[in-house]
Amino acid sequence: MLTTRRLGKRYGEKRVLRGIDLALPQGGFLVVTGPNGSGKTTLLRICAGLAQPTAGTIERGAARAQVGYLGHEPLVYRELTALENLDLYGRLYRVAERRERIGMLLERFGLWEARHERVASYSRGMTQRLALCRVLLHEPELLVLDEPYSALDEAGAELLDAQLAELRGERTFLLATHDPARVETLASGALALAT
Amino acid sequence: MSYVRDVGALARKDLLLELRARDTLPAMLLFVAAVFVVFHFTLPGEPSRLETIGLLWVAILFTALLGLGRAFVPEREQRTMDGLVLAPCDRSAIWLAKSLATLAFLLAAEVVALPLYALFFHRVGVATVAAVLLADLGICGVGTFLGAMAVATRARDLLLPLLFLPLAMPIVVGAVGASVVSSPGRYLGFLALYDLLFAVICWASFEYVVAE
């Protein structure tokens, strides 16, 4: 599903990634760890197709429509409601039975009651839940998740645990975290980056 | 057909954002009204039609610049461009939708500007209205394209006018020409050609503006 060879990334003189080789098969679950500044986010952005490597190659077995990316930002509009945000992405990703799928996700992540409220009024945890709804909306084959547990309370984290466990094996995961113990039962491999 | 639906969804989003935040349109309306009031009281005697038509285009151009400068503010402040770029739609749909939303704001400002011009200075002819409509297409298409380039830089507030104003000069020449001559066809044709040429350029190259 995802293969990189001697992958590298530089921003001007600063080298962020060097010589990353990874092979993530379909249905795999790769956990990426490393201290701040080790290049986890850069690697995930490259794997999601948001950035280009400056060295090496990457082969992605999923088209752009089949990638779900959760970054440090929720990628939702604060002045729109949860429903409006998901409806926009549902249209752009041509999600079949869009309304039903949006309703199901909002209920699962505990946002149904707040669906008509603007995201600006959400707490960080609620916004992260909405971001997870956005990522899962189009049922992507490859899920690239950068610190998905950040800002979630224990209930939210358990919801995410359950969602990951449900999709484990069906989808391919590339997940960066500072808390690898949380997903160690799900992981099929690990990649530790160093500064 | 799906391209049209993508553009519609994105433009609807931009209009909804403006409806909620009211960041752009009130500023454009106030600015253009203020400009005409100031012109009215600062111009000596009875200014000629030739002089005031120039002022009309100065007002339209800078009002448009105000809107263009804010076009990508939600994407910059909320960093949502990644979400749009990742979506499987043609990336030029982002440009076209943003251009259409900016065009809607500019047209709304001109609904105020043209009657004010007529009230303070001279009657607005059919040729001027046609020139305004054609010029708006070029202003919004090119300006949105350059706005997307400028928004990625730290000097965006400086860069956008620096890039946009030289490229808008042919629009001003064509629009002023169409507004003052007795046979405006040649100037209107020139504006239409400009719109077509730059629409193709922006449509074809927007992908490279938003991709890293």
C-alpha cells in the first residue's frame, strides 16, 4: 500500500528526514514514534501527498480520494457548523449516501447534539472528534493519522480506540504518536525516528 | 458535471463563511461608498466625465483589491487549504469557486458604487456597465490566482498589490476606453480576450500554486 525508498526531505539547509525506507502492506498498522522535531509530521505529510520529498521515492497504492489525513490542524472551518463542514467534504469526496454517513459518524463521536453549532464554539476535544469524522467520512483505504489522540478526553480516546480496532485489518494505518503503548495491540510494525 | 458540483460546493462554502463572519463585504461596501463621498467633496467645480470615469475605475480596482486580499484568509487562518488540496476534486475548482465568490462580493459593491457615481458625477451608460462586468471577470480571476500565491508568503499584504496592479493595467485601459469612446466594441472585445486568456492560464496553472 505504501513504500518509500531512501526518502529524504530538506527545508533549505535544514535536513528533516534522511534515508527513510518503509514498506506498509495493505491492512498494515505502522506506528511512527520519535521526539519533537524528528520529522514525524513531515513524513506523514509526504505519505498523505501533501508534501514532496526532496530525495528518494514514494509509491502510494491509494489514489488521493482513498487517503484520509488527520494532521495537527482539524482542517475544518470554524464559522461553519459540523454538518456544513462534513457536507462540504462529503460532496468533494463524492460520498454515497452522504447524509446517512455524516449522521452515523456524528452520533458515533458524540457530536450529534452539537451538529448545528459553529465549530468556533467547540472545545478542542470536540473539534478533534469532528476532525476524525472528516477523516473517516469517505472510508479511506489509507489512514494517515498524526497524533490522533491529542486533545481527546478519555471518552473520546476510547471511542477512537474502538474505531481503530474495528477498522484494523480492513484499512491501512500510518499513525504517529508520543504514546505508542496506547496502540501497541493494534500495531503491526513500528518506525522510530531520531533527531 | 462533477467539476461544476465541486465548484458549487466550494463557492457555497465561501458565501456561507462571508455570511457568518462578515469580514469582506461590509469593508468593501464602506470603502467604495467612502471613496465616492471623498471624491465628491475634494474634486473642484464640475469635473468632466473623462476625469470622473478614471476615479470610478480607481474605486473599483481598490475595492476589488480589498476583497481579494481577504479571499484566502479563512484557509490561511484555519489552515484548511490542506483539506481542500487533499480532496479528489480538480484543484482549479478551488480557484474558480473562490473567484466566483469574490465576483459576487465585487458585484454587490458595484451595486452601491455605480448609483453613487451617477448621483455625484455623471450618468452611467450601458457601455460602462458592460465594461464593469467584463472587467470584474478579469479582476476576480487574476486577483484570486495571485491571492493564492501571495497568501503563502509572509509579505502577502504587500505582494498581492505588487503582483496584481501591473496585471490589472490592461483591464483599466480597456474599461476606461470602453466607458469614454462612442464605439466601445473594440475595447469590450479586448476585455473579453483578456478574460479568456487569463482564465485559461489561471485554470491550467492553479494546481502548481497550491501544491508544494
